[in-house]
Amino acid sequence: MRLYLFYFAILLFIVGWIVVFKPYEVKKIPPASQVISLEKFNYKKKDVNGTKVLLEANRGRINNQLLTAFMLDLYFPDKNASLRAKEARMKEKTVDLKGNVEFVSDDFRFYTDRARYLLNDEVLYVPERFRYVSNRLSVWGGSLVYYKSIGKIVANKIRAKVFQ
């Protein structure tokens, strides 16, 4: 009989402990959000062959592993080309560009308002209207994909003007 009283006392102690200290109520505190502001900065992506991408921007900020750059130039030294925009959001493998996006190379240039560049695949997606200009051709279209590594452009819904 005393053994049952001992176990009953332990059970009462545990229940009292739970009621008083309430271990089942855990409050989640959001992680501290750190924002880093940048002024006139450079970003380089390198591999074994050298610099692949060089980003220069007037200002920017880093918030939760997301780099946002303003008034930027994205240079591709291996292709002698550059990509300009008013704003870019750079994640781990993609760069989302918006605001007067302009791609300039030795052979051609094109203009649009929004684009997405995949860093690893070296592909530039233009999901909306664009204008392509070269020495012999002027093209307006609905969407464009530029495969930078092989120099191929695929465009949809185009109108072209050929210069002689």
C-alpha cells in the first residue's frame, strides 16, 4: 500500500511541475533579420578558367542571403559582353533583372524591361517584349532566350527589319 502512495506522490509531483512550469508552451522567436547596405561594390564569380561574371553596382543590400543591387553592370569577360539594369535580385544561382535591362555585346544588343539570368547555365530569359538590334537586323519580339555559352538566341512572336 505504501508503494502505491509513493507512485501516486511522484505522479502528483510531475503533474504539479507541468502545471506550474508549463513546459509545453514554447514561444518561437523569429530570427534576427540583418540587413547589410553596400555602396559602390563589385562581385566576382570565378572558376578554374578565371573570372566568369563581374558585377559592379552603385548601391545594394543583403537581406536573408538575397543580394539586391541598384544601377548595375554585369560584365562577362569571356564573351566581351555586359548586361545593365536599374535593379537586380541575386540569389544563389539566378539574377532577376528589372528596369531598362540592356544586353550589349560586340555583335548585337537587346533591350527589355525584365529578364532572368541563370549563372550556372549561362542562359538569359526575357519573358516579355524585347528589341534586338545588330548591324544588319532590327527585331521586336514577345520573348527571348539567349544561350550565352553557345551564342544561340531563340525568340518568339517576332517582327524584323533587315538592313542591306
